[in-house]
Amino acid sequence: MTPDTKPTWGVPELGPSLGRLVDPGQNARGALGVPLDDIRQELVTALFDLAGAARAFAAAGDRDGVVSSLGRVAWLGLWEKAVGSAAARIAGETNAGLRLAAEESRFPRRRLAGLLLSDEDTRAIAARLGSGGAPLVAALDALEQAANASAGRAPADAASRTWQAAVAAAARRLESAWMALEEASQTEQAYWAAEVTRVRRWRRPAWPVWTVTAVLVAAALYLGLVLGGYLPVPPPLRGLASLWWTWL
């Protein structure tokens, strides 16, 4: 490479490394019927947009623009947005299911309020959905190290190849992270669907009704025996007994 020749910072094709992430999708849904394909497609589209921006910087010979466009922060931002969207969708569908089930079973409103998922619950769901992203984070750390190394004394062509390999590795880890998210989504939806079913099958306890009925029957029987002269008349009922006997 001559001194006035700019190093080549080509951006690798991400499609092959993303694997199943770029597939049309099977529209697989969990027990709550929550769709995730559109979130996956939005994630892939945004990543391709970043790659497009990086290629524009590469064409201009802007090494810093290339590595920043596909840097660690950008990847993590897309991943966290996808995880948050999936968690919010599951939480929203769960709350809608709980409210509908409560209407059907006449579930007490105060108890329902305690079951509805809060923002904190949504964040907990997001943490569980994103738990499979640890390898992705490690790959992005390696990507950042490769980007930093490319600014040092390493030959530009070797640094570029190392960075390109790190980008491809991050794309593969993103695919794995998404597959783990889909699996976690199935588990999450199954759990909350069971809660919805429990609310739907709830029935008001019958014992208070039977208790009141038994008390009323016992009181009526006792009053009948008193007014019939079979039992002594207690002081509180003497007026009623006199009126009853006079009327008879």
C-alpha cells in the first residue's frame, strides 16, 4: 500500500451471519398469542441501516465513522429496544387477558389490581427475556476492543480484517440471543397464561351464602317454635309474641 493510499474499511455482509434472523418467520406465538416477528424485522432493518451508514463512511475513507456506526453502543441500543418492546407486549397482553378474565368470572377488583403487571414487572420480564444476550455482550466487547486496536499501531489492513471478523461474530451472537429471547418468551407467556386461566376459573366462595342461609333458617325455626308456644318467650320477643297471639 502506497503512503497516499487510504486503507480499505469494508463492511461485511451481515445477512449470512444473522442466519434465521433474516428468515421470513414462522409467526410462532406463545400461549398468549404475542407476535414477535415484527420486532425481529425492525431489529434487522435497523441493523442494516447501521451497516449502510457504515458503508457510506467507508466509501469516504472515514474509519472513525465506520467503527462508530457499527459500534458496541449502537448494537446494544438496538438489542435493548427489541427486548423492551417484547417485554412490554407480553405485559400488555397479560394485563388485557387478566382484565377480560376478571370480567368473565366477576373476580374482585381489588384482588385484580394486585395481579396486574406494573412497570417493575415489565422490567423483570425484560431481564428474563434478555438473559440469553450475555454472549452477545461479550461479542460486542470484543468488537469494541477490535475497534480500539485498529486505531493503534497495527497494520490497517490487518486491523480492518480483525474488525470485520468481530462484526460478523456479533451478528452471529445476535441471532443466538434472539433465539434465546423467543424461547424465553414462550416460557414467559405460558406462565402468565396460566395466571389468566386461574382468574377466569375463579368462583366466588359459596360458604358465606350457606352460612347466612343456615343462620336465617335457624332463626326462623326458633321464632316458629317460640311463637308456637313450644319454647319459652324471651323478653325481647314478648311484644311480638303477644301481637302474634292476639292476631291469631
